[in-house]
Amino acid sequence: MDADRRIVAVEEVPEESTLLVTLRPVDADAVDDGEGDVGESDDGRPEAEAILTRAAGKVTAFRNYCQHWTDVRLDKDDGAFVRNGEVFCQKHGATFEADSGYCNFGPCEGAVLETVDVSVDGDAVYLADDAYEFVRLGSAKRDSDAGDSRIDFTGN
Ligand code: FES
């Protein structure tokens, strides 16, 4: 595996939360500014976020925006809420199956989170999706969090 595509050790991927990472789309036009997880690096190139979680030992990754309101990030820098193999959106309570991204409850029921391909080799998780380059652990750079400014149930 290419060391540049190593994201993190498997054991650092949480089972009851998500790990936020920043990616760079290879095709800058492939990302939509309306998606709340899109930012911009210092050199003006777009960045996008992915969330990693681990369910039944399997690591999966999805882009970090809800399928209901796409400007809403699921993980707002402190980990999305994950229980019983489901990722919760704190805005209106949609739940997504952590292994498939399928929304099984909520206003976007039937929709599916955008998958980012990852693979496990040995004790580490690697980015396997050719559409992205790995940039860093943590959030993308954005001028403002305007898309996250609407208050949700938790007051965040
Ligand atoms: S924005 Fe996620 S459920 Fe409404």
C-alpha cells in the first residue's frame, strides 16, 4: 500500500463515533460547494471531508454531509453520534447504516450516503478511492461554517 494513502490505524477508528478526515478531490469540479463538508486549502484547491467508522469490525467511510440537507455535516469536528451500527444526523434525527450508508429512518429515508472507498491492510486503514487524495486527519478548511449555523436539537 502507498504510504501517502495511509489514513490511520484501524484501532483508532471509533465504533460509537466517527473519525473526521480531509481529502482532496482529484477532479476539483467533482465536488459541490453546496455540500457542507467542502472547504478550500490555502492554495485555493477544494477540500472535502470523510467520516470513518467501524461496525462489526468493518471500517467504512462516507462523505461528511447529510442526504436531507446537504449543507449539514454529520460530524462537526467532535465525532458523529453512532449507536448499534447506525450513524445519526443531529439536525433532524436521520439514521444511516454504518456499513452501507443507507438511511433507514428520517426525512431522507431510502437515500444513501456518498461512499468513500477505504481498505484495511494489516493494522492500518488506507484510502482506496481514486477520486481523492488523503490530506490530513481532522476537518477541511473553510472560511465560515455558515452551513452549520442553523441550530440543531442539541444546540450545536
Ligand atoms: S439535515 Fe440531516 S436529517 Fe435533516
